[in-house]
Amino acid sequence: MIEALERLNSLDAAAAETELLKCCGSTRWARALAARRPFGDATELFAAADDVWWSLSGRDWLEAFAAHPKIGGRKAAREQHAQAEGWSEQEQAGARDAAQATLDELDAANRTYEEKFGHIFIVCATGKTAAEMLALLHARLPNEPGAELRTAAEEQSKITKLRLEKLLT
């Protein structure tokens, strides 16, 4: 982990942003976090990542969300780095073996969610089954748009931390 952090600290700004974009698809987040280097340890990196994330606008959050495939899907709306694509696939492993009926219901619920909120459903999917993700999606559908945007941002923050951990391994 120390070697990976030292490597991140030593990259030029553009290369650091590219590495950080694997963890979170917000350009402003990656740029701002890269500018805060060097980080003394992983805890400092995680704290800075969270601090930057919560300083961003809803537009930046939406940019990050667009870098994820829909739950049960394979491709994000925006092109993403191959490593991030692989991480998405690992994170959504619980949807891979789901029954076709569950996947169909996820697809329909994803469409309903996106029509209501204007962005894809974001959930930290690691360790969750397709049925659990579907239940969370249904539970969040009644939310007001502002509250849901904040909830999705909280989930993105969890995903980002997990991916930063992966980046450092």
C-alpha cells in the first residue's frame, strides 16, 4: 500500500488525475484530489477524497454517476478506464447470477428510477445480491429528488473509498 501511495504522490498532475478517475468519475474531484498530494498515508488520502467529494456540486456528482453501469448492466453511459470497468463488474457480482426475472425487474426499476431522478441508481453494490439491490432501489424510489441525490452521493462516496483501497493494493 505504501509503494502505491508513493507512486500516486510522484505522478504528474495529469497522470494522477487519470488514476483517480478510475475511483470516481468526477473530473473536478480527480483534479482537486490530485492537487492535494502528497498524502502521508491512506487515511489522509481517504479523508481528502471525502472532503473534496462533499465540496462538489450536484453536476459533479452526476458526472461521477454516469461513469457507472446500471445495476445489472455492463456498460456505463460514459467511457471508463478498463480497470474501473473491471471493478464495476466485481462490485456488481451479486447481479451476475441472479434469476432472469430478478434481472428483468431490476431493468424495469432502473428505468423508473432514471425517469424520476434523471440519473442512474447508484448503490455500493459490493457484497449485495441482486434481490438486495432491487429492494434498496424500490425503497429509494419514493424519495424526493434532492434527498435522493444526496443518498446517491453517499453511496458514490462508499464506492470511491473501496476503489481507492483497490488502487493502493
